[in-house]
Amino acid sequence: MKETAVFAGSAGHDFADEICGILGRPLNPSRTQRFANDCLESQLLENCRERDVFIVQPLVYPVQENLMELLLMADAAKGASAGRITAVIPHYSYARSDKKDAPRISVGGKLVANLLKTAGVNRVLTMTLHAPQVQAFFDVPVDHLHALRELAAHFTSSDLSNTVVVSPDLGNAKAATAFSRLLGTSVAAGAKERFEDDRVVITSIIGDVKDKDVIILDDEIANGSTVLELLDHLESAGARDVRVVCTHGIFSNGAVSRIADHKNVTEIVATNTAPIGTEKLHPKLTVISVASAFAEAIRRIHTGESVSELF
């Protein structure tokens, strides 16, 4: 790994520090400053000529600032003659903008993919895209990780004999099914409808949840409206204790507290792909690190080994 250089954007320092600790490599310094006219400038403070450069930056709040910083850092690496530039994006939030579902609407997932390539990115390493087909938006190779094994390992000491994994919607049912196989449980799903004003309605639950303990699995929880709607339906259907699990814990607008306050919720589990500040911490919240998965993927990318073999 001597010919690698790992840099971090403002939102990725803690995650990159953990990755570098696992790899036994230092996190290379960089600097981003803001001018009086509000423009940003990024500088890499370590030689990266002909080196394998990895830039760690999740696209989290403030998303536009962090995206621009990532683009500037990639441009700086390209200008410094980096051998290859990999954008390590633990949470690619623009994956939710993946289709034209209304007239004259932008498709941000594709636009941002184009911007990354233009900035000089040769490869992308990310985790649990909102829709797997978003990989096709990129004209550079994408290594797409998932956190199902790390999340499942959290429950290995639990009695799951009367547990069912529930997907909030049919779109996430494939991941929920894979997760249920790891846990040895049955699976169910909600039938969800989302309206233009971001209002979510779950019309029914497909599968048996009566007198069952439930693990809700979602890819991302932002406002938590889907989970809260599902919790009410699970209660009406006779479900017992509920644990809420996601890869990307955004938890906007007090979502952690609102979910934790539901009487059936015993635990909320998320990974650290999105930084969870102290203001979002809660006694019912457990944060699981996936830095080791990213560190191993980075090692394999650098050495030319298969990343897909990890799964």
C-alpha cells in the first residue's frame, strides 16, 4: 500500500481515519478554504504523482458543499498527475434522484456521476445505493458494497426464533430477503405509495407479522416518515417488539427520537456511512462501523484483486 495516498473531505475525516488505521497507512493532509466571494478551494498537501489516490467523502449535509469539495479535491489530484483517482463515497445521497418520475425534472444521480468523471475520478467505491441500477449512471467502474453481513452480525447473540424481517416497500424486498437468509428468519414487506408532497402511505403488509418480533430493514432513514408509517401498521397487525435497521442513518429533523419514542421500538441500528453527530445520539441507537469493509475494498482495488469476492 506504499504507493497509495488517502485524503478526506470535511465530512469524511473520522471515517477515513478509521480506514487508514486498519490499512496501517497515515491519512494524508489536505486543506479546503473559503474565499471572501464564497468560493471554495481545495489543496492536497502530500505528493500524489503517479500514486493510487483515494478521496473519502460521504455526500451528507451540507450535501452541495461536500460534493463541491469532493470535485475540487479530485481536480487537484488530477492536476497533480495522480496515477488513478478513486472517489470513496460511503453514502451517495444523489442515488435517490434516479428517474424522471415527473415532467421536466432533473436526474441528479446521473448528473453528479458525470461531474465526478469530469473532475478526474477514475473509479467510485460506495455502499448500498438507493437503487442498484444507479451504477449504470457512471461511465467509470463502480464497486458497490453492502452492509448486510455487518448488520446481521449484530444480531448473532439474539434469539430470532420468532422474528420476521420486514422491508418497508417492495423495492427493498430483495435486500430484506438476503438479510433474512443471513439471520435465518422469514420475510415480509410493506406495500408503499409515495405522493408528490413526500407523504408516504403504506396500504398493507404482505406476510405474517402477528405475534412476531420484527426487524425493519431499510437502506436509508432520513425523516423517518416511512418507518413511522410502517410502525403503526405493524402495531395494528399484532407485531411485538420492533428493531429498526438501516445502512445510512441520516436521521433528519429529530427522526431518531421520533422513531425511538414509538412504544414497540426497542433498538435502532445504523452504520457509520453517514456521520452521526452527538445531537443525534440516543440510548436506543447503535452505530456499527463498516470501515473495515471499505479498507479491504481499497486494498483489493489497489492490488487488482476482486472486490465482488467479498460478498
